[in-house]
Amino acid sequence: MNILLVPPNDLITNALPNRLFHLAKYWTTRHRLYLLRYPNYPTSTNIERQLERIDIVYKANPAKNPGTYYIKNATRIKDALKKTIEREPIDVIIHANILPSYYAVKLAKKYKIKTIFDYLDHYPESAAVYYKNHIAKKIVYTAVSLATRYNLKNSDTTVTVSYTLKQILEKYTKKPIHLIPNGVDTSIFKPHPKEVAKKTLALEQHQPVLLYHGSITEWIDYDILLKTTAKLKPKHPNILLLLVGKIYKENEKAEIQQKIKQLNIEKNILIHAPQPQEKIPLYISASDIVIAPFKNLNMNYGTPVKIFESLSCQTPTFVPDIPEFRIWFGNYLEYYRSLDDLITKIDYVLNQYDNIIYKLKQAREYIKENFDWEKLADKYENIIKLL
């Protein structure tokens, strides 16, 4: 089968690997993959991931943020897709974007190609979150909502990652909506001996180590990470908050640095650039606690990859008390409802660490059995075959 992927960012060079990259690794063993690339994409790095594919490329205009990028390169993206669809025997298009998806869906209708909308987060919200100005935010939200509804109604089927997103989508389409959550490569994300991991990363002098790994941006409550570190510092003077990921906006970087200074925790914070996927398990294993402080937004009511990764490495993982997380992860996660609640529960886990080891081992087995990318890729492939 010939599959054309229209991803949400550049699948090969984006700072963090997207779910379609993980799924596509397994699909390429049985199918031919055509991949729409986004040259000069604002969140890309110089590191390229390996994936067997045929690239669809164009000469792109650079831009500072994803929204501007797609507008500046709209015609080039449309033309690149059109040439590929006219030239190659594409059987199915899997799309996970806004404007590029709109073009892909329109072309698919014209050339009678089946389409799957991979709805990995709430696109109107995730697009608008980049804008501070209230009017601009509202305009973007409305425009993206209209485009998303068109893409949804005109795709043959939709795959989404959570029950919450499925309920939202059911308001706008009567076509099938399938549920395939995010996952993890459990052969890569497995526990390392803590002392070895800490020594490798030169963290031996820090105790405890709190970790956040992923995008450091609008939809993450990094404020609670900083305040938690400051509140725990009197009791744990060698505490370290380790932030591993990309800060996308200069004003956010300045804001974080200012708050670190105000809270007097300059010596208790380390910020590392995004790391290769293979190195993240080392960071997780070196940490005593992982915190994933998602804000209360529809786009966060999903199945975040970082949760699967942390549990697969058998590390206690704290998240806000979001109902969707309880459905998927049950008591394997530690839930908090406020700053004080988070601090109290971190203290409890640190004091009871030996008593929760069995639960953490159970968590890894649960993740391995149900959410390994290879198993999810097989389930997704069954949906493709039903088209």
C-alpha cells in the first residue's frame, strides 16, 4: 500500500518526535511511505531521524512560528501535494495538520483517494495558544475551527488519542472515529540503575531530582515547577529541578529566568536542550520524580507521550488531576490538585520510595502490554485496511 503522510510538523527534524513518526517506523516494513516535509520549519533541529520514506519537498520560506510558516508556504505546500498525488499511486492519505490537511483533503476528494484525519490534539486551541493578543487568539481559534471541521467532515475516518477529544469530534461528524492513544517504545524506554544514570549526567550531588521533559511553552504550567522547587528547598537544600526541552519563545525564556531569580533557586535549576530520544530514559532514570504539569486545556486532555515514557522507566510521575489521565493510567500516576497538594505528595513519595517500587514495576508491565508503539501501529493498520 502507498501511504502519504501529512504530519503536524517536520517528522524527521522536529525537536520532539511526533506519534506518526513512531507509527510509520513499523508501517514502512510493509508499505511504501510518502512524507510531506516542512523545510526551514521553526521547531526543527539539525538532527535527522532515520525513516525509510520518499520525501515530498519544496523551497520553503522561513518563519518564526508554525502558523506563519504555513501561511507563507501555503501555495508551495499545495503544489507539492498536487504533483505527488498526480504522479504517484497513492492509496491513502493520513493527515494531522490544519492548512496542509485542508489541501490534502481537497485533493483527495478530487482524485478519489481515501483519507484518515489523525487528530492528536485539539487543533483550534493548540494553534491559538501561540498568540498573546486576545483578538488575534480569537481570530486564529475561529479560523482553525472552520478549517478543522472541513477536514473532519471530508475525511473518510478519524483517529484520535483520547475519549475527551473523541466526544468533541462527535459533535461535528457522523463518520467513524477510532480511538488509538499515544504510546512508547518500551525497548528504548526502560529503567537504568539510578546511581549510574546520575553519575553519567553529573547529577550525583543533587537530591532529590525533579524532572520535566518536553516542550517548555504556553500549555505547560512551568510556574508550578519553579514554586515546587522553591517550597521544597528548605527541607531539601540540594534539590534540583531539571528541565529538558525547548523553550520556543524568547519572552518565555526571560520570564522563566526572572522567576528563578525571584525565587532564589538559581543553583537548583538546570535547563538542558532537547535530547535524542535514546538519551531521555537516562534522564528519567536519574530522577526521583517526574512532573508533567499540563494546564487545564482541551488540547491537554489526551494521552501524553511523556507519561508513557516516564512510567515505562518506572519513575514516579505526577500530573494534574485530569479525568482523562485516570481513565488510561489509573493509580499508576500520582495526581495533584494544587501546589500545596503537589508538595505534600512529593514528600510522601520520597519518604515511601521503597514501598512503591512494586507499583512502578506493575506500571511498566501495563504500559508494555497495552501501549507499545508496535502494537498500536498494528491496530492503526487494521483501520487503514478497512477503508
